[in-house]
Amino acid sequence: MPIIQSVERALQILDLFNEQATELKITDISKLMGLSKSTLHSLLKTLQLHGYIDQNPENGKYRLGMKLVERGHFVVGSIDIRQKAKSWLTALSRDTGQTTHLGILDGREGVYIEKIEGKLAAIAYSRIGRRLPVHATAIGKVLIAWLDDAELATLLEGYEYTPFTPATIGSRQALLSALAQTRVQGYALDSEENEQGVRCVSVPVWNHESRVIAALSLSTLTSRVDDDELARYRLKLEEAGLQLSRALGYPA
């Protein structure tokens, strides 16, 4: 099938925006895209007309429009597992005071599709829609630990082990070792591998075909939650993961 260049360029413009680049000048977009301002002007105005791009009236910079928020809610809301998981996530946050998440695998990254903020939590970096490096997060490790050999090999082909902290896994062999440990123990830990001062534990969510289709996680601050307390939280998380899996038809 032929690629429609104008549509591809429009989508590439949307992909330029992220947590570090929330607003961009047209000159920035021009440099990043390698396109002239005149070509970009038409694309941006079209995206703006339909609400996918907005322009800050104070500085003239472009930013993502509210239409994406609307569409994103439709997508997330249509994911049945999110609705089923919410009661367990809510109960976990209530019982532990910590923030809980539901994540799924999307390409080579995990992505949060649900989050319940705990009353004792002081972790503000997470949000629904945030993308997660699989090598540096507990939820990421769980999401890929039970892939078959061919799927895992494809995912890790050319994978970049970006270092986020001194504790981040930095090689394929180290990640494979961590995944093997995850399969043996049935859960994964992230000990300050993605954010310094933050530890997370994650467990798999299985479907009726005994495939991991999502993961539950619980995030804690190392300054507030010690090893024993984290172990207690993990047991609660494991039970929630099993119950949710059974609700999805997992024969366990």
C-alpha cells in the first residue's frame, strides 16, 4: 500500500511533542522535520483546524491540541482490562497508601493505562499515557518476561539501554538475567533503576490463553518504605494480579 506523504508528515509532527518538548516554534519543527516553513505552515494549520494542534497566543509556539486528549480517552476507555482492574488498583492504593498502576506493552515500551494515586504517595512523575522503558522498570520487565523467544529477540534487536540512574540495566545479557529471575519469582522489582529514590514492584496479568497481557505495579519511595513493608505490599499485589487474571479467564 502506498504511503500518503502529507498524512505521514502530519503524524510525525505530532510525534515531536513529548514531556520535554511541550511547545515548539515553527523553526524548531522545521529543523527537526527537515521541511520548509511554508510546507509546515499548511500542515500545522490543517492540524490546528481539526483541534490536534493548538498555538499558544502568548508566544506563538505550537502545542498538542485537546482533540488528542478526547481521542485518547476514547481509546483508553475502550480497553476492557482497564475497567476490570480499577477496583483492585483502588483497593491496593487504599490499603497501602501507595500509587498503583496498570500497564500494557506497546511496541518496545510499556504504557500506563490506569493509575490510582495513594494518599501517602509523593511520586508525581507517573501519569496515564506515560511510556515506560522495559529495561528500567518493574512493569516493563514483567510485560516482556513471558514473551516467547522469537518475540523477545525481535523486541530486543537494536534495543538501546538508556541509563536513567546508576542502577539501570545496561546490557542485553543483564536484562535477560533479570527476566529469567522475574519468571522464577513471578514478579519484578525496579530498585531505583528508572528514578532515584523510587522502588517499584510489578506482577503479571494473565488472560484466558495463559498469556501476559498487562501488568500491575505499586510504586514506593525508598525513604518511606523499607524492605519488609515492600514485601508485604508485594504479597497484596500478587493476590490482586491473580484475582484480576482469574476475572479475565485465566485458568489458575
